[in-house]
Amino acid sequence: MTTIKTRVTGSNSAPVNSAVVTVMSQTGEQCAIAHSDSDGQVAVAELDPGMYTVVATAPGYQPAARVAVGSGAGVTSLGEISLVRDGDAPTPSAGRWEIDSGHSEIEISVRHLGIASVRGRFTEFAGTIVVADEIGSSSVSADIKTAGIDTGNTMRDDILRSSAFFDTEQYPLARFRSTGITPATDETWTLDGELTMLTSTVPISLELTYLGEVDDPWGNHRAGFRATGTIRRKDVGINFDDTLVGGVAQIGNTATLTLDIQAVRV
């Protein structure tokens, strides 16, 4: 006889207790049924040698199936069966991640003269992503050096660093601190937070997509993220308003933020 063992977890590797694990033969006959314990562990014993389909289900989760081959006396381990919550987007592994600024980019885009956009990027920033076992308890923090703005035009960059815009001498950092994260779609999350620039702290919401994980050639484990959002510059005290003849604003009030982030697990 053979025994099939597995551990049922959520997408964040946390155990799912009281999951129902059903073992079926290749003809569709139910051979055994068991429940996971508080650590998500399940063992189904006294099975004849052969090939089985193991299905794990739990309330609020999408079912998942694995194939197990029992060759006789002993234990067949399936490792973990990971369940995805209904409506949840994928999540990274739990732990602490540091943003790799050398392989990340923060871009800002603002309408110019009402007909096109001017884009720039911040070249100096650092941040930490803490992924909790319960994803809603995760947090993100980041500090951006505003003097690192680069739009590809030296004169424009100097103006942006002046007191008319970022006032980088008095306020060298823009700070983001998350306040919550919630599912938005099957692919995205809503990352809520507060952005502090100049003398103002304003709420901001980012649409966040987790892009997956990979081991790099240097022994690091990396995760990728993409986030987008908007902010009104006047809300943070950037009140420059050079309206042209005909009422067209030289610079739009709404700035679009795009963040492409690689983070290394520490």
C-alpha cells in the first residue's frame, strides 16, 4: 500500500487549514477524502499502487489538482498544493525586499501646451517592500531624491529643481508610505499610500501588478512590479501656472506616475 502526502497553502505560502483533499482514480472513482491540519498538512494512507488525481478545495479558493503516482509501499510526496483565492491577483513570496534602483525606473509625465507630454525620470531613490503572510498587512516605503529629476533637457531640469517646482535645496526628498493594499482585479492590486512633497502630504492610489520572481546569475532572488497612478501637482504645493494666450496651460496639473520596479529579497 502507498501513502500520499501534501501540504495545502495559499499563494503566499501560508497554510490553508481544513482544506478538503480528494483522491480519485484514473477512472474518476473517489478513493479517499481527507482534511488538512493547522499547518496545511494532509496524509492519505492505505492506497493501492497506481496513478491518482489529487484535488484540493477550500472555501474562498479556486480548486487545484495534482497527479500522484503511488509505486507501492512508502510515501509519495506532492510537496505543496498552492490555492489561489477567488478574485485575488498573484502575490510575491513573503519576506523583505529591497528596491534595486539600478534596475528600476520611476517616470513622471505631464501634459505640455495641451498637445503633448513631457516625460522625466527620477534617477536616485531607495525603498523597501515587506510582503506579509496575509497580503493585506504588507507595506511599501520609498524615498526619492527630487534633485535626481532628468527630462533630457538641462535648462528644464534646473527649473524643476528651483523653488518654483520641487525646491530641492529645502525639500530634497519625496516620500511614499503605503497605508493599505487590496485586490482590484484578477491581475492587479490597489496600493494606497501617502506622498509627502514640499510641505504637503497627500493620499495617492497606485494600480499595482506583480510580474513574477526569478533567481539571477549572482545568487539573488528578484521580484518584478509595475505600478501606475496620478497626482495633482497643485495638491502638493507646486502652483506654477503660466497660462498662455487662449487659456491653454503651459503645464498640466495632473502628473502621471509609472514605476517599473525590481526588488531583491533580503
